[in-house]
Amino acid sequence: MDLLRHGKPIWDIQKLDAQSYQKLYGAPKLDDVRFSTRTLIEGLIAHGILKPGDLPGLFQALKTHAPVPAFQDRILESLYKEEMIRNVQGVVRGESMIWPVLICVGKAAYLRRTPHSVLAHLVMIRAVLVTPTRILIGPPQQEPSNSVTRRYNDKLDGIIRVQFADEEDRLYVRARKGNMLS
């Protein structure tokens, strides 16, 4: 609440019953969602960019502005660059204000105009970050091609890069003295 503001406060306090709380913060039902879309949505929720209660609006906006599944995934990947999204439909359509830049064109319109460029020596690999307290699913990232990705080029959706880190995204490896098998 803004204590220095005169007049009506800008914050609203609501007491939620169990059903309202479940709708806003409960685990979403993603049984009928494609795997690639599901992992992107779960990652957006885990990173704190989306709230579970925003999913119905997100699905409606994606259905309206991006009927092709590959384009829906591209829009979801672009949302990883945002801070916490308060108006999902507005971001997809381009009506919301992201500090400090006003987004004049929606994600769908912008991504439709810009080609999705992937260099020949790079492949898109999904990334997962494992920390002591949680597992964060990230969007596909460009990785240099190697013998495994060339051999299984038709199954790239089944390959993930897993990184292990502490909560500050640092990886600590302690030197161990003696024989590990003894």
C-alpha cells in the first residue's frame, strides 16, 4: 500500500476461500496439453513468471492469436524474458506495460514478423536446472551440434541438458581425499 498517497489506496485486499485459492495458486490441470507446451508452462510457473491462475487466460490468448502449436511454443519461449506477468492476455496481444518499455506490439504480432533463425551448426535442446530445493525447467536453448544430436536428429525433443547448481546458480565440487570405493 502506498502510505504517502492521498485518497483511495491502490491495493486491494481480498480474503480467499479454498476454491478461490485453488483456482489462483493450485496445481493446474495440464493433462490435455502437448508435452512441449506443458514443459514450457511448468517452467514459467516455476520461475515465477506466471501464476497457475493465469493459465485459462493464457490458453485463450494462445488459441486466439497463435493457432499453430509450434508458434504457441515460440510465444511461450519468449515469455521467459519477461518479469512476473500480471496480464497474460495483454502481453500476448500487446496491451500491457512492461517497465520501463511500453510494448506497442504483442508477442504474437512481433514473432510473426521476425523469422525464427537457427544456425545450421546449432540445435535447440531443452534445459533443466536442478537445485537442492527445486527443479527449474527452461525453454529450449541453442547448443552446438555433436555426434549424439546428429545421430538422433529426429528425436531432439527427447534430449535434455541437465545442470546441477546451488540456489545461487553456482556449482561447487569438493575435492575428496582417499579412494571413493573404500
